[in-house]
Amino acid sequence: MHASSANETSITTPPADVNNINTSQSSRLPGGKQPSGSFASCLTFVLGARLSAFLHRLDSFSLVLTSILALASLFVIGSIMWRIAHAVISGLAVGAGSGILANAQSIPCNGIDNCTSPFPNTTYPAAVDPNAVPGAQSGQISPPFYPSPWMDGSGGWDAAYAKAQAFVRQLTLLEKVNLTTGVGWEGDRCVGNTGKIPRLNFTGLCLEDSPVGVRDTDFNTVFPAGVTIAATWDRELFYQRGYGMGDEHKHKGVDIQLGPVVGPLGRAPEAGRNWEGFSPDPVLSGIAVAQTVKGIQDAGVMACTKHYIAYEQEHFRQVTESSGYGYNFTGEYSANLDDKTMHELYLWPFADAVRAGTASIMCVYNNINGSYGCQNSHTLNYLLKGELGFQGFVMTDWGAHHSGVSSALAGLDMSMPGDTAFDSGQSFWGANLTIAVLNGSIPEWRIDDMATRVMAGYYLVGLDKNPIPVNFDAWTTDTYGYLHYIASESYGLINEHVDVRADHGQQARTQAAKGTVLLKNTNNALPLTGKEKLTAVFGDDAGDNPYGPNGCSDRGCDNGTLGMAWGSGTANFPYLITPLTAIQNEVFSNMGAIEDVTDNYAYDQISALARRADQVGGVSLVFVNADSGEGYIVVDTNEGDRNNLTLWRGGAELIANVSSQHNNTVVVMHTVGPVDISSFYDHPNITAIIWAGIPGEQSGNAIADVLYGRVNPGGKLPFTIGKNRPDYGTDVLYRLNNGTDQPQLNFQEGVFIDYRSFDKQGIDPIYEFGYGISYTNFSYSNLKIVGQRANNYVPNAGQTKAAPTLGNFSTDPAGYVFPAGFHEVPLYIYPYLNNSDIKSASNDSDYGEPANEYLPAGSQDGSPQPKIGAGGGPGGNPQLYDVFYTVTADITNTGKVAGDEVPQVYVGLGGPDDPKVVLRGFDRLTIAPGATATFSAELTRRDFSNWDPVSQNWVISNYTKTVYVGSSSRKLPLQQALGGSSNATAGGYGTHAPAHRMF
């Protein structure tokens, strides 16, 4: 448990990814009895409970399910409310986007852009829903799909699969349960831990955040955030960053890194955790996540790609969390979206992660079409394990587990952190999973498949070779402490303070600099020389956090420069180089003069310094930011999600003050995403604007490298910056829109988010997706499109093999009770029963009702199953990735200095319901002055496809396809329609590519 910083209310260390605050401490009952205090636990694990009929039919009766879960919460809500209150952090971010008050039942209009925010819908009343589609409506029902597909070792998993099966064949039922259930929050040294199997010298698995570095430890690197690395548009840097993070996790003793992130994708620009992911474009995110997964796993650690799926905001993601902020409702929000949007937008990058071999997937808190993400048989069984052929294991987010038998049959493989509520000592799985297998509720093949999937990931990345024991403790950085933190047991050495950084700091510096985007540069105001008469630096974003770089728990404040946003996706800084420090070093090395004002509200001092810098012909550098994070922390009334798109701490006013006095003002923005720059972007005294993202520990050095020309900026925006907030067309649902029932988040815009929405609505942004300029210039010419021979698409067909059963197990309950003399660590989750009478152990009076009355049809069927037509391998049907065309173009550096350019290829699919253009490829090229480089990209069958909900497969429509190449989504000087007589098509669809048919 971390100490709180001086400027925030004390909170407990949030969960590994979730993040609810700590919940009640409900001890195991005397005598080792099964946890009876959890109504939901009893409800879902006893095969006869009449109420469990609703839960086991959750896909068809999801609305009833939410009511049942609400009743269950009444048993524990009193004991957790005081902890919920501690999640609200005051933060000293004065001037941050304000207006959403804690009392959600009586919110005034002021502060939310004068009541133009979306209520009750999530699209502004002034905006046009560009593609309101059936299926994105309140009250949607997720269709059931059973049984849960079993892994088959396809797609390069065969060797790992064979090893995993051999291992699982040796296991007892208790050991299989131990492998799939966490030991409980704060039960062991990592943020998530599975049980041990001492008989086989298996020490359990250590799971640890985060997607920017190793969380909750020291002597680790803080890498640039996902949104910043996405701005590099550089495959090699995607991989390098992934490998660096994986290597550090590996040498800390971590087995599973909880990252990377492609959920949220970025539907709403204000969404709190967008910065953890890459981009609202599925192709950019898909390429970035695939390279990151490969890097992490090549370093010898399992990657956990998250959060699956349609997790697009923080508001209303958890009932208990939200109730602490004054909201009153009974179930987490339901993200309601249609099948086409699911496939063409949100599922796309997950398919790339699966194809890259991600070992695990984390499911979400929210509902998808009315069914909880961690027990949604359609998204887990049908889409992920069936259609995408996912071979790894699905784990819950911390606190996202809501049932026992239902979740296991719906495709969940691992419960994290293992307890129903943090430090409760109770579990939906653990001993209850043992009972469910013994009484036949969960078939043996299903528990075998769960364990096999976990161990297959283990062997896939080589964790059986040169294992490194855990050498840190997630709950304290003290050298000595308790191994079982919450139980205060087993005192000893828990932190060895191993330095795992190697040369990663320099890599992080390069990554941050190459992810910096130059948006404006009038009259070559940049680069600077370091010899300016006077360098004036303004803004608290240039300086230090007065409490230190790690002074706010999980970075839950906006003090000093913004090197990292807040939440579980963070890590402790080993240092944080501020912009002011780096610029001072630059100026000092040239014997220059530099002064600064880092108080944004010292108006007189700011004006005076800016005026003097103008008078002597110097330069004014203004640093501003906008922060966000995860919902368990609130900073200046921002409940994870940003309340608006304004700059924080009076940033716009600071810029206005400086630019009114100085005609050479340079603005540097550290932001989590798009911000409102309409008041200053075209101001004549503002000569340059830079978006520097969330740069990590090397923030100052990276921006100095760009400002002073050591790095020629080549980054491109991974999102759009619009003129007005309503222009984006989508927004966070800030207010309850379904009374006290489950909030309904309707994705009525379909596939039209970010630049796709701007194009659809005919709205000009300030800076479009993919935009970024350089200290040199580039020209585009000589587009060539060459067709490649591809076979006709054949849908996947046939049947699977029967589910394998690995070994036998005794059905005698006496063999599953706690061993004589066994010492139970308090609150630790075990697989053992408290007595040999299963009915008594279940503590459910209705135990014994017929299974066929409560379990979903087909959920226990291990016989051969029909294959899914769009499936066939990890990532979907392998023929989706057949290359149709090779596109090349010449890029010439017409300037006087070497620079990087990112040519981008877009495709117009041509249909009335299609975006104008969609990104389909890119590359980052370094080109010498006067030289020409050839850009090359391959376009696959998938790139020309639409999802057909009727045939449940990908098809190519009859509409004309057009290929575009250029420097951004709106600067596309080269284009060619396909299928015509032009030589550029080299035969087009007719000869080489199967157009106008299902594929």
C-alpha cells in the first residue's frame, strides 16, 4: 500500500488494472468454511439455486442479471463505501476542465460546454449521427454461443500446446483450480498471483502492470505512453518499446505483463484511458499492438492485450466506484453496438494482437450488448476463441468477475485477482470451482482447456527456460516486509531493488522525440540555435512536481510537467527530466540567458518576462498540458474521463498572455489526446506549435532534441484535432440515462469515429489525422499499383476435434478438503473444500437442482463442433491476409536537411455506408536532402473487405475501390481507382483478386 502524496486524499493502491479501490475485508469463516457471505458466490455455484437460472442464462436475460447482481452487492456495500470515498482525489489541478460534479443527480449546465454535452445520448444534439445503425440501441441482447471452443495449437502454438497438455496431464483437480484462480488482492508479491503447484516446482504466475513499464517497483524505465509511440508511426520503435518493457518485466520476475492496450480504442476524445492505447484508427492500433506483443513476448514474458472489448469510457464502468461519486444505479454500463461496427472497428486490432500471438486477453468491466464482458459467450466464445482462433487464455480485469459457472462456460479462463471483492477472502472460483467440476456443472474438458491455455502461453514465450524469481513487492518499496501483505504474514526480504533499465532510458528518449509532432512552424521559427538572446520559459508543465515525480499515488494529480497520466497503467519514475531542466542545459552550454515563470497564474510576471523577451529578440516557450486517467482517481472533478477538451490549469489563458506580448511564441503541448486550440492556433504571434504527447521519463531531453534540431520531427498525429468539441460527433456519457438501471452507451455512429466522422460530416478539422510537418519538405510522385495473384476465398468449414480430457480425477469429495494441519493464510484463496459434503460445503439450500434447468444449452458439450466460416487460424481466416496489391510511390526530400516522412496509404471502399477513406498502411522513411525513397505497402484481402452480418463473413462489395497515398488523411495527392483500364491496377480484381464476392 503506497503512501499518499501531500495534495491528495489518502487512497489504497488500486488494483492491477481495474481499478476499484480496496474493498471490504471479509475474513474466511471459522473452521475453513466456504465463504457464505457472498450471495453471488452461492448463487452461481450451487447447481440448484433457482435464482441462478437467470445467471446461467445470462446471455438471454442480461437485464435480469444486472438486477440480481445489484441485490448481491447489498450484502457487501456497507463495508466498502468508506473505501470508495477515499478514491476521490482533490489534486491541485486548478483550472483543469471542470464542471462534472460528484453529485451526479443534480448537475448544473455550466462547465459542460454550456449544456451542449450529450444527454441522454452520447452524440451531441447539434451533431448529425452519421450512421445510426440497428444494433446500437438500448436494451440490446448479446446472442449466446456455446460450448466454449477448446484450443487446438494452430497458428504456431503447436509446440507450446503439446508441452502444456503434457503438464496438465500431471495435475490434480486442485492444482488446475490453483492455476486458474488468483490468490486474492494483496495476497502475494505481485498485483496478481496464481496459486502454486509445489509438487511440480511450479511457483505460480506473477502478473503485473503496466503498458508503460513495470508498475509498483523501482529502478525501472518509464517509457512513452501508447498514444506517443503511436505518433512515431514506426514499426521498429513499436517493437523496440515492447521488447524493452518485456525485458524489464522479465528481470523483475514478472510472468505476465498487463499490456498492451487497444481498448479503449478512442471512440470519445475525452475518455480517460485513451492515452494507454494507441489511436482511434484500428489499423494504426492493430499494427502497433502486434509489434508490441511480439516485442514483449520475444523478451520472454507473456503479453496481456486489453481491455476486450468496447470499453470506451470510465464513467459508470463499476457500480461500487461510481456510487462513491454520488451516482445511483444497479449495473455497469452496456456498450451497445452492431456486428459490422464490432468487426470493422473495435475487433480489428484485437485480431492483429491474436495473430501476433498474444498469450492472454483481459476482459472488461462493462457489458457488451447487455452481457458482462467477462461472461459474454458471444464475445469470448464466438468472436475471440471461435472466429479469431485465440489460443491463449482470457483473464478478468481486477473486479470484473461476476459469476462462477456462467463465466467459466462463457469462455473465462483465469480469475484475477481471485477474490470477489478485494481482501474479502471469498472467490467465485477457488473452492467453488472445485465444487463445480466435482458436481458436473463444469465439465472436465473445460477445466482442462482453461489450464492448458494458461500453460501454453507459459511455454510459448519460454518461461520454462531460465526462470527469474520475483524480486520486488507490489505493495511496498520497503526492503523488508510481509510476503502476504494483507495478512501480515511471513516477514522477510521482499524487495531486492534490482535495476533492470539497461540502455532503455536512451531508447525512451528516442521514442519520445520521434513521437513528437510539429503542427505549425511559421517562417522556420524552429529549430532554435541555443544562442537566442533570451530564452523565456513559461508554464508549470515545464517544471517539477513539488512533491516529486512519484509524489502523487499512481500519478493522480497534474502538478509539474506531464510525463505520464494517471491510473493503473503507470509506473514509478526513476527520474523525470523536465523541459525546463533540459532547456537550461542547452542554453547554459551556449553561455546564453534563460529565465522562467512556472506559475501559470503569475500574470504580471508572465507579461513582464514575455515583453522583455520580445524586446530583445528572444524566444518564448510556453508549456501546457491536459491530463486524464482511470476512474478510481478523480483530479479536479475529472472522474477519469476529461470533462472537456480544454487545456488544464489555465493553459489557454497562459498562451494568450504570453503571445499578447511576444511575436515569437512557441507552444508545446503535453496532452493525453485532442485539445481545444481554436483560440490560438492561428494567432500571428504564435510561430510554432508542438504536440509532445505523454513522453515518459525523458520528457525534457526529448523535447529539447526537437526544439534544437538534433531530431528533425517526423511524428504524425494519431488522432484528429478539431475546431469545436461537437465536431467529433461522439462523447462520453456523463449522466445516467436509464434511471437507476444499467446506463446505455449506444454506439450509434457506427464505424464513424475521429477522422472518419469529420469526413462523413464534411467538417474541416484544424489538424487532421496523420498530420505532422518537418524542418524539411517532401513531394509525392509515381504511384504504382501491382496486382498479386490470390486464390478465391474459401470460408472455413468442417468440424473441430472433440474436446480433449487430460487425465482423470477422483470424484470423492473427501480428497479435496484442507489437509490435516494445513496452515491457512488469512484471506488467501485456496482450492480446498471445508468439508467432504459438497452440499454443505456449497452452503446453498437449493443445491442439487437438475443442471439442464439452469445451464445454457450446449455449454457442456465436448463433442466435435462446426467450425466458424470467418475463422480458421489466429486472427481469423488466413486468406484474409492474402496480398492483393503492392502499392509503391516515390517520396522526395525537397529541402536542405535530412528528415523522416511517413507516407500513408488509404483505401476508399466506395459504399454509401463506408467512410470516405480508411487507413490501410504506412511506413516511416528517413530521406537525405535531395534524395528520393520508395514507399511500399501491401494491401490484403482484409483491407478491401466489409463485414456482412448476414453471412457472418467478410465480403468485397461491388463498389469501386480507390487507393490513395499521401502524408495525412486529407493530404492525398496520389490516387488510383482499381478495376479500370489503368495499368496501375495490373489486372485489378478481375484477373488477380476475387472482387464482388464473399471472401
